[in-house]
Amino acid sequence: HPHESVEVVNKIIESFKKGEKNHAFFWIPYKNKFLFIQYYAVVNEKGEYKGIVEVTQDISEIQKITGVKRLLDW
């Protein structure tokens, strides 16, 4: 992670470890993209924190969607 975001990421992880939150979402412009970033707490069957999953998706094309597109409307 960029140096300027490490403190925020650490706060998210601490919140997950304490059981205060189980997900965090945010979005940012990055270079010529628009990123949707999702963090999910991974817990065991007892609810104990085991780790984190980070999902980053470029949603630039999604933001351009208009109208309706039906399933199998290829």
C-alpha cells in the first residue's frame, strides 16, 4: 500500500480484529481508473479473526452504464 494509506489500512485491520466491523468499502480515482476497494474480515466458525481479504476492482466502465441490459442479451 502507498505510505499515506498504511495508517488507515492498519485502523481497518484493528477494527476487524476487535470485531467492531467486518467489512470496509471505499473508492478512489487512481491514474486513469476509478477503483472500488473492498476489505473483508475472515473469521473462523467461532467468530475469531483470522485474516483479511482485499478486493480491488476498476469500475470505470461500470460507471458508464446506462439503460437496461437483460440476461443473455449478448
